[in-house]
Amino acid sequence: MTTAKKPSVSTTRVLEWVLDHAMILIIILLGIYTAIRTNGGFVKLPNIINLLKLTAARLPMALGVAGCIVLAGTDLSGGRMVGLAGFIAAIIIGAISGEAAPIIAILAVMAAGIAIGFINGFCMGKFKLHPFIVTLATQLMIYGLYLTVSNSKQIAVSSFANQPMFYISGQPVPWYVLLAIIITVVMWFVWNKTTFGKNMFAVGSNEEAARVSGVNVLFTIIFVFMLAGALYGYTGFIEACRIGNSSATLGLSYENDAISAVVIGGVSFVGGTGKISGVILGVFMMQLIMTAMTFLGISGGVAYIIKGAVILVACILDMRKYMTKK
Amino acid sequence: MKKLLALVLAMSMLLGAVALADGNALVSWYTFGDVYLTSVRTALDEAFAAKGITVTDKDSNAIQTTQTDDINTAVLIGTNALVINLVESGSISVAQSLLDVAKGANLPAVFFNRAVSQDDAEAKAMFEGYEKSAFIGTNFEEAGKMQGDMIGAYVLENYDAIDLNGDGVISYVMFKGDDANQEAIARTKYGVENADAVLTAAGKPALKFYDDNNANKYLVDLNGTWSNTASYEYMGTILSQYNESNGNMIELVIANNDDMAIGAINYLKTVGYNDGKGKTIPVFGVDAVDAAKAAIDAGEMAGTIKQDAVGMADAVATITANLIEGKDKFEGLNENYRVVDGWFVQIPYAMYTGE
């Protein structure tokens, strides 16, 4: 009997290993498949840099919303915040000339994001409202504010952020890639090396336990949302510069993409779990899939089905890990 | 005495309110977030103000139920006219239900910009069912056809310059705004078909979609918002594979609207094209928004199709005012607008390739 069981044990182990590393395996297989179908074009330097740029543009926002999800919450206000921040950045860059303009713009949009993040976090922490509702409400107000002040005007934007920082065999790598790396390092430090980071995970896994052990829960929640707001503001600046103008559709449904990417990366809605490396992986994977579909000529209805299926499968795989741990 | 005074005051306020409401129109918009519609809104507010009609602009935010609720509420409050930029474009049953609301309250119902049906006969039957109604729009297929004609002529004239790899065929990419929108579908179809007709008539091969694997022959904004973000990111992805060093550079960009055209141009700029001085890939849009006109004037963009926002607003305001005052529907209407079958006022498109 024991001899009969042995192979089944090792099969289970292999299966377990495959399921535990499913996301990475899917990324690799998809990469190989697309590369073969496109005569290697998918894994050549130009597309690698393209993927790097797309990931760098979307990563800061995902890092912001990831904190909210670690708190077992969410944040729907991000997309509209990006739109408003893009507009503010466009106005500032248009009004001030000189080297300092983009710096002032970044600081201004981050300040605006922090202010809105404070409102989000305060309402959630102080009045015990679910962040879904709070941010559903604030995103409407942010969009309303945007429409009121901008009258849906398009404004052209250009700044150093989108300019090439250096070239890799003729391929320009823009400055915002460096900024994304800096932000990621800072966020890694905040999550892993600060008391605030530890408190964030404590509040996310068990708010009451955290409170009893002396964590300032209200402050933690507010600070997580302020941090997220700052990153949305930054994303608005980058997106306006990257796309080249600010318009009403800027940022629309970015929050959905960011939340999807974060969840794909293993930050659980259960709260209290998540890693910066997971967020990076999730954003990268999302961009990889979207890019692969363009390469493979998949558009229209099928593209939505694939995107949805990836999110669902990722969540199932993630939940499976959580259940086995329990 | 005080009571009497209060009563008199209340009565006069009521009368005042009624007097004010004499020229009051609800304008229910598909979305405030659209650049072209915003230009119509600005023009329409002015056009109504010039006719002494007070306007309430409502944003449906692309949700049909919001629009329906707003219209029902406006009827209850006592508006004098319903001016409707239908959310569910192409859905005759939704349009009919809104028309019935107007009919029930004996109010003018003026639809504009977004078509009520793909089938003109169906739309005609609906509008003929109620005298105080009209549709002001464009022939929604005309923009795509005109864009295609413009592209055909432009490509023919500059064929060798556009054909970067000298293979005798022009490869293009098409950016579609929304998979479910009738105008987007028509523009995607005719933008290429009409261009091909011009080219083949002159003995040149038809345009070729850059990617043979893509049977749809377009790339669509998956959020359905016709956004420059979508076209910008697509451009980045496809140019990593299709470029001059690989000898298969995209030689022509066609977009359903100017926003997407500008997104494509902004990416092209990052890789050294379309800066108005050096190498330029011809990019075509539709709408003639300010940003596109500026890009065309700077030599970064090849052309666009002008939707006449001011003309649209003028026609809507004129017809609404006529209906409120009980005059003939089309009295005093600008002669450049075609009136089709007594219900449909067509605002013509125009090509824009710079001033």
C-alpha cells in the first residue's frame, strides 16, 4: 500500500508546487508562446523596454492602492484623482516656465492627493465607514471638482518626466522609470522597515488586536490613505506628461486596473497580507497580458474575456494559498 | 394682515416662478467628460441664452437610467422642453420611452448628436409619431466616409513618401473608440473602405493592416472611452515590433477621434517622429477639437473631420425655441443644414487639414 501511495504523494507535491508558482509559470509560458508566435519580437529589447515603461507608469498607483487593500479595504477614488492631478499638473506646467515647474507640479499634485487621502482615511477610521463607500463618494466629488474647474478642456503637457533619461541600444528609457524605481524602494522601506508599516499589517489582519496592543489605528488608516493619495497624485502628473495632455478620460478606471494588478500580485482582500514584490509582479503581469494580446492580434470581445479570466484565476490561486495556510 | 402679506408674497413668488419657467429647457447630456460634447455644451448654453431660454444641463455620466430619471424629474418640476443627448445610442426603445414622457406632458422633445436608431426608417416612424419632436445630428456614417476620402487623397498624393519601406503597400493601424458604438463602428469601417476605394481607383494597392493575425483589423480602447491613453499605450507596444529598423514601420495611423489620434502622435514624438520638423507618420482623426487643430497647424497631424459644434448648438436652440413658442419647427433655420423627411436635421461635416 505504501509503495502504491508514493507516486501519488510526489504528484501532489508537484501539483502543489505548480499551483503555488502558477502566476510566474503563466507569465513564462505566455512570454514563450507570444515570442514564438511573433518570431521573437515579443522578447526583443524594444518590447522589453516597452513593458518596463508600461509597468513603471502603472506601478506607483498600484503601490498606493495596495496599502488600502492590506487594510482589508479598497480605494475607488484613485482613477479620478489621477484625472484631477493631471489637470492640476497641466495648469502648473503651463503657467510656470523653467526647470522648477515639474517639481512644483509634482509637489502640488501630491499635496492634493494627500488632502483627499486624508478625507478618505479620516471618514473610514473615525466614522467606521467601509472604504468602498467612502471612496465611491469621494471619487464622484473629485470628478465633479475636475469638471467644474476644467470644463473638460484638453491641455497639452510636456515635462522632463517623459523625456529620455538614457538610451539602451537606441531605445529611449524615460525619467519616470527611475522615479518609479525610487518610489518602489521607498514603499518597500515603509512597508517592511518602519513601525507604521508593521502597524498597517497589524490593523489589516486584526484591527481589534492591533488596537489592544497599542497601535494608533486611526492614524494608521489615515496615513495609508494619505500615502495612497500622494501616489495617485504623482501618477496623474506622470500620466499627463506621458500621454501628452490632460483630458476628462485621463485616469478613468485606472483604479480597477490597479486593484486587479495588486490582487493578481497576491495582496489579499482578506487583509494583512501582501508584498511589494507581489505588487510589482502583478502590475508587470497585467501589462504583459495586455501587450501579449496586442502582439497576438487579439482585440474586441475576446480581450475582455481574457482580462477577466486572468483576474479571477489569480484570485482563486491566491485564496487557495490562504486556505492552506489556515 | 401679516398672513395676508405672506399669502400675497407666496402668490407672487409662485407667479414669478411660473414666469421664469416660461423659457426653461432641460438639456440631458450623455457625458460631461467628452471633449466634443463639451464644445457643443458651451455653444448651446450661449445659443439658448441668446434666445432668452434658461438651461439646466444634466450629466448622465454615460448611464441611461440617470438620464431617464433626470428627464422624469424635469417634467415634474415643470420644464418647457426636453433636449436629449441619448445615452443608449441606437436603442429605439429607450428613445421611444423618453419621447413618450415628453408626449405625455405635451413638451417639445429635441434629440441631438447621438442617433436613436441605426435604421433611419425606424427613427423616422418614431419622430413622426409626435409632432413636437426632431433630431439634430449628422449622418453618422458621413464622418468615416469623409475621413476615408481624405486619407485616400492624402496617401495618393504622398504615396512614395508615406511608403517608408518602399514595398509599394501602405501599412496602417486603426484605433477604435468603443466596440459597441455605432459611430465608432462606421468610422472604423469607412475610414479604410473609402480610402481603399480612392487608392484602387488610381491603380494603387489597398491599405494593409499592420498585423495579419488581427482579423478585426483594429485596436480598441477596452474601456470604451475613445481615450488617448489607450492609443498611446498601443502605439508603444506595436512600435516595439513594427518599426523602421525592422522594415515594417506603421506608415499610417487612423483614429476614430482626435483624442486617440493625439495619443498616437504623442507616442510617435517620443521615438523621434511627428515633431513637425523631421519624419512624420500621417495621423488622421475626427472631431477637429482645438488640440487637433493645433497639432495639424504644427505639422504633427495630417487631418481631421470637423464636427460643427456651433452649428449643432445653433440648430438645437433654434428648433427648441420654435417648438416652445409654437412656431413652425424649422423656422429661421440656417440653410446649410439639410432637413431630411421633416424630422432629421443634418449638420454637415467638413474636412480640416489646416488653416
